Amino acid sequence: MAEPGAPQDPFEMFRRLWGPLGVPVPGMAMPTLDPQEIEKRIQELKSVELWLTMNLNMLRMAIQGLEMQKAGLTAMQQAMSAAMPQDPKDRKP
């Protein structure tokens, strides 16, 4: 267990759930017959699912924000180029 003042590893739960091989080894080798252990694992996986969903939504919002920023800049550049005459002789001092 980590010391109270030390920062916690955010991936510790993933390591415990998936084991060193990238698959849930305890569930594959010997399925548990304890309903409480199964319920605990379900709740942990639901927590991971909620965390991933939240991060996915934040990522989508960031992408949408950048797309809106790009569209705004493009529209502003087009408006400025349409307002400015292309020929330097046509510009008023």
C-alpha cells in the first residue's frame, strides 16, 4: 500500500485487473465462485468504464472545440481577403 503522502498510481487498478499478460489471468485460469468477488470485479470494471467514457467525452469536446476554432479562423481569413482588394493599386491610402 502506498504511503498516505505519496501520490497514487492512476494505473494501479488497471494492473490489478488485467495482470502482466494483458488478459484477466485470474478469471481465465480459475474462475472464482465467490459472488462477492464477482460483484467487486463488476464494480471495478464499471468504474473503469465510467472513467474511460468521461475521458472519451472530454476528448470529443476538445476535438469539437478545435474544429470550431479552425472554422472560425478560416471564415475570418476569407472575410478579410474578400474585404481587401487584391491589386495594390486599388488600395486607398
